[in-house]
Amino acid sequence: MVKDAQVKGLLKFMRQENNLSKAALRAGMNEGTARKYLRRKSLPSENKPIHDWQTRIDPFDGAWNEVTALLDANPGLQAKTVLGYLQRKYSGQYSDGQLRTLQRRFSRWRATYGQGREVFFPQNHQPGVLGASDFTEMSSLGVTLLGRTFTHMVYHYVLTYSNWEDATICFSESYESLSAGLQNALWACGGCPAGHRTDSLTAAVNNLTEDKAFTSRYNGLIGHYRMMGQHTNPNSGNENGDIEARHYRFRDAVDQALMLRGSRDFDSYAAYERFLREMLNQLNAGRAVKFREEHALLQPLPQSRLPDYRELPGVLVRNDSTVNILRNVYSVHSRLIGYHVTARIHNEHIDLWVGTDKVWKLPRLHGRGQCCINYRDVIDWLVRKPGAFAQYRYQAHLFPTSHFRCAYDILCEESPGRSVKEYLAILHYAAMESETYVNEALQRIIRGGGTPDIDTVKALVAALGESDTIKPEEPEIGPVSLSDYDSLIEMEAA
């Protein structure tokens, strides 16, 4: 079979030799064939007939009119669904192995008669014009802090021209997270673009109005940095495609860096934060040239940042030594009972102020209907009112570890009359001395089968303090019998 390259060679040699015999010989074909292609003035591939016939009988020809009627009524039907329908209607006529044939016919039908698809329009970005941001979930990466799963997300910001990016760890899509993340990014890059685009986040957009206007707080934030706000339509992430595309690449880069690190566990929150910062610096290093071009056109930063907290004045500290902030309950020191404090709600914590003095700091809970009760805040009064312990609403929060819970259960079994007083004395001792040492003492007493009373605990804590030899308990794992797994397999097969 003559190839296109041979005919191209023939034409070349004819220009050089102007002799058909020599040119045909050099091209690797006989004179008659060479003469035919010189007369046609076309390549072999251009003379192939269009393959518009079937090489075998299509098994769906007889039912195709019925299939197209189904597709006209429901264009989203899949070939697998229709094949199942045909198998039920025409028993024994169609097999599972014919699915690929039906899928090809579906593909051709959709290309010829199907509905139009959504069109995406690539954009030309100009330097210094736009920054885009959104929240993205990070928990799927399996990061742990001291062995505990770290459930979190990040606020992700990108300059659309240079793809310079920044990320701030957060735990909810709140305004505080948005404000802290956006300001961190602007101050890290050293300037402000002309506009900022975000999704229709409730932290930024008032979705309850028809015109979907920005909230007053978000308007104040972007106004402070002289940026024009933009937002996408609801459920239209493609309109913020720059940041959506970067989400995937950012998570993938973090995943790869974690693989290279060899461990997904970090000693602390700060260590994980440093890891992300170093990774972002590496990613941005490859965009240095375009970022310098864009940085020159960014607006200057204002003189100072805006506070990235939400202020909630007049929060009453109730007589149970708790406050209710954004429908979550927190315990505070009893000296604040009766005060009306101002709560400054940050991304990760809440500060309580009385006048110009910060009097308390709380870890922030995200969501609603949760509670954060620290036994140290109420134990002084519980030891004076032990009768309140049995029905205390937040009793479950007064067991710092599982060993404290086990100790209370043992006391209830062995000395029910004094169990509450003994346990509260142990809890008070842990608050005053060391929860770590008390927990270790309880662990040793329970393991030895003893009674965890306060005197025994104090004696053990004193000994531990002198020896200073607290070590984590190593789990004992016995030999594994593979026959157990075999029996499970047999049961499943049965």
C-alpha cells in the first residue's frame, strides 16, 4: 500500500530529476503507480472513501425507534438504564456484553440530535484588576494533630493574573474567617487589586434580598481596601473558575507535600500552619515574574487593618457561670457572674471584655447548640455543693479523660454514699495541681484493681512528681490468629 510519505517523496524527486522512472524508483513504487498519483495530484489518505457503512448488523436496529422515543422524552437516560429496560421487555434478546454498542449509538445520537451543552468562555485577565477567593474543605487530606483528626478548611485567595495565592486555616464559612483570610492575603501580597470576587457566601452576600446585595460588614471591609465587590450567582461555581481550579491544584499540592514529608501528623497547630506557609512560598516562587508585573499595578494598602472580629455587646454571665454566644454555651470564671461582658468573636477564639479590660478567652465553637464547659471554672463551687453533681446539665464535661469517668464509676459501685464527694475532691485536686499527673495516677490505680480515692491519688501524684517518669501507656497487642479471618470469610460465603 502506498503511503503519503512515498507520494510526497515522488513529487520531491520529480522536481529534482524530472524523470519518472528514477523518481518512482527512489520513491519505492512502479512507474504506473507513480503516474497515477502524479495525475491525481492528491495523497493516498485523501482518496480513501468515507466509511459510512456498518461492518456488522446492529442488534438495536429493531428497537431503535423505541429507544429514540425514550431519549426524546428523557435526554438524560443512560445506556445502561435503557439496556436493562430492553432486557426486561425483550427477554433473552439482549445481553450485558452489548452495552458498549448501545453506548456508541447513544453518543452518536446525542452528537446529532442531543441538547446543547453549557459553554464556558475563557477570560483574558489583566494585572492588578481582580482577586478571587472562596473556602475549600481540607479534612479529606487526613491531617492529624498529635494523632487526632484535624477537621478544618482554608480560606483560599488568588490573584487571577499571576495566580499568586494565599491560604488561612479556618473552621467555618463565617464573616470572621472571611475577614481574617482576605486581610491576611492582601497584607501578604502587599497591595489590593481593583476588585474582589467571591461566591454567594452568606458571610458576604445578603441572599435574602432579590438583588443579592452585599452585607454592610462586607461592604465596609472591601470599602476599607478600595476594592469593588463581585459575586457569582448561586450554585454557579464556574463563574469563579479561577479560584475553583486553584482549589483542586492547591489540595493536590498539599497532598503531594504530605506524601513527601512521610507523615500527616503534626506536633501542633502552629507546626501545620508553618508547613502550609512554606508550601505556599514554594508555589508562589514559580510565579515571581508575573507577580512582580502585577504587584506594580496593585493599589497601596491602607494605614491599618480592620478588626477581623465580630463584636457582641451586653452578653450576660448567668448564675450558672456560663455565657450564651451565638447559640453556644461556654463556661467562665464565677467571678464574672452578673456582669454584662462584650464578646469579640474571632475566627478561632472569643475574647470577653469588661470595659477596656480583656477578662477571659474562650475557644470558639462552630455551629449551634454546642457547649464548652471547663471543669476548672465551676469545680470550686461544686465541691461546696456536691448534691448538684448528679443531675448537673453539663455533667459529661466534668470527666476530662476516660480514666476520670472510670474512676467515678468504680467509686459509685464501691462506695455509693461518698462517690460524688470523693470524685469531686479528685477533680478539684487535678484543677489545683496537675491533670496529667492525676490522670496517670488514676490509670495506675484502675489497672491495679484498687479504689481511686483522693488519698491514694495524692500519694501516687506525689510519687510521680518526685520520679517524673510519666510515659504513655503502650497498648498490648496479642498474637493474631488468621483462622479468625478465615471463619469470617466462610461465614460471608455461606
